[in-house]
Amino acid sequence: MLDRRRFLTRALAAAAAPAALWARPAAGMASLTDAWERTLDGANRHVAGRNPAELAADEEYWAEIQRAFAIDRSMVNLNNGGVCPSPRVVQDALRRYLEFSNEAPAYTMWKILEPAIESVRERLAGSFGVDPEEIAITRNASEALEIVQLGLPLAPGDEVLTTNQDYGRMLTTWDQRARREGIVVRKISFPVPPPSMGDLVRRFEEAIGPRTRVLHFCHITNLTGQIFPVGDLVAVAERHGLEAIVDGAHAYAHFPFTHADLGCDFYGTSLHKWLLAPIGTGFLHVRKERIPDVWPLMAASEEQSADIRKFEEIGTHPAANHNAIAEALTFHEAIGAERKAARLRYLRDRWMERVEGMPGVRLYTSREPAMACAISTVGVDGIETPALADHLWSRHRIFVTSILHDDFNGIRVTPNVYTTLEEIDRFARALEAVVEKGLPEA
């Protein structure tokens, strides 16, 4: 235990490395990265062979991870679904790059920092399991997905098949194409949680019609955290000659998978969610042979038609944000995707087990590992969702988000690797009290 703690402490302390390590950015930044990799490799060796489920309950190990974050412990942040705090090492890298950029931006940002996007591209591609020439670095999942949604040619009357639980901005994008170009958007519904992954596949396949051209669906929904059988749905699309667009905003670095598990041509995700990268980072994957088929959001030259970088043509932008993705990847890989997912499910199950079966409690998220991970949604009969969320914040300083949908209502509860057991128990006690006694009078 002491050896593992020593190694982890050294790894996380790398965030405080002196500026001298990168005083000459071209070489110094590599030195800092190399130092990270050496210490984190040592830390991983000391937990190697441990079963992820066993390690999920090792509070000494996770205490070291928790100390990597500079967050306000007077509140319990259980709203990690939209955007997550970065660990200190990522924040420090972002500050370093910003400060260096501002020494002489036309040189320091464009000539020194901007070219480093290529190494970030390579690392993201390696993590996702694709060719670097298939990864465009974007500002978020919305931008990544809208590139494909607005860039794929569709004719009036062509149909897009999606669900009424897909992300609002993506549905708005399709609805705008419907208003502007006369395409048709159909949205199927499904129960929460669905009875099986096969049920989701069946609903899509039965809804495909003669004018259907696109299947658009979430890898994991933002409303309840339902994971979709992406590989099976992509196979359905291929059988019917359809495009498959996968919204992976909440999936990448949340639970383990690679592109080989999905098989899709188009995948967009945010990196400021579960990768814990700087706010305003994401990526778009487009299979290499499909790049010429998609128009970029902002104009690119004809010579770039088959170049993934055409999707990054957005004008002047900071290099610091995308360069600091590298530190987030190192932090994520130090924990390991399997260990991370096991810990997230362990935290989720800890509170769900306490309230499951209580009168009036409605769990809209499955506890089956293949069906969900950290994101869960719960409602209480007779209590308005916004009122419950307000009570948790005003009385307990517990921050959740309200999910208000035509088919269900509940609070979305989303812990992260920095969440402590005490914080989970604090939330569980507060929810139990509401279920048993109702909301206190104002």
C-alpha cells in the first residue's frame, strides 16, 4: 500500500513541475511528458494485476486520484454529465501554453504550439483505435456532429431516423435542415430503462422506411445514461444501405471501447467531459474514404477535400486548449479505462442500492454494466423534479441537474473519479429523507 501511494503521489505531483522543464518548448514539453510517463508507468506497475472490481473499492488508491483535483469540497458536485473539472496537471498545462502563446502569438502560438496538434491527433487516434488521418480535433461534440449532420448531402424527402432522447442541439440541427431543405426527421421512443439492448435495435430496424437515409443515435444518452448497442445498430445501417452517425459526447473515456467495437463511419465526442480535458475540446472521427463526402462547416480549399484537417478550419483559435489534451490523456491512461469504469459503477451502485425498492422511487437507468455506467436518473413520485434539485442544493449543497422529458422526469446523478464515498453517502441520506418525509415546508 505504501509503495503504491508513494508512486501515485509522485505521479500526481508532476502537475507542479517547474516552468524550467519547458522553458524551451520544443524540447521541454517532451521532457515533461516523458517524466509523466515514467512516474505513471511506475504507478501502474504497482496496481497491475488487480481486478478492476476489487480496485474500485480501494479507498487508499482513489484518495490519491481525488487529490489530483482542486475542487470545492463544501459542495457535492454530482452534475459531471455536461462538463467535468480537469485535474491540476491539465489546468497547469493549459496555463503554461496560454502564457507562452501570449509572449508573441504569431510566433509562439502559430509556429511552436500549433504544430503540436499533430502529436495530440496521434494520441487520440491511438486511444480510439483509428488512423490519425481520421481524427479532427474540434471544440466539442456538437461541433463535431454538426459537421456531419450539415455536411452530408441529403435531398428533399430524405428521412433521418433518430430518437426523442437524443441531445437537444443535435435534434435542433436536424430540425433546421428539415425547415430549410425539406428533409424528414422521425424520432422513435423507447422505455427507460429499455428491457434489453436487442429491444433498441428492434425499434430502429422496424422504423426504417423506403426514404430513410440516416440513422442518428447516441452511444450513451445524456438524459438517463443509457448505453446503446452501437455495433449492432451500425450493422443494421449497413444492411439497409444507410449512414450511421454516432453521438459519443458522453462515451469516450467514460467506459472502455475502441472504434473496432463500433464500426461506424462518423463519431463525434467531447473531451471536456470524461477525458477531463480543457473546456472547449472534442474530436470528430470520419473514416478516411468518407472524408470527401462531407462538406466542412467553414469553407476549405478543394485541395483539402480528402484531408481530415478541413474540418478544423475555424479561423484563429487558441492552441493551448488542444495541446493540453495530451495531459488529460496521460492522466486517463494512468488510471486505466477498465478501472475508471469499475469505480464509476461502484459509486453509482452505492447510492442506487440504498434507494432501490423504496416506495415511490423510480430508477430510469439500468444497473446492468453493459447498459449504463456513471450517469443515472432517478425520480420520486409526487415530488416535482426542479423542487427536488433545488432542495438538494439549498439544504445540502448537493448539485444535480433536472431532466424534464415528455416521457419521464427525474434528477440526473453523475459522480466522477474525484467523488468520495462520504459525498455519495451524503446524497443517499438526503434522497432517503425526501422519500420518507417529503420536501420540508419552505
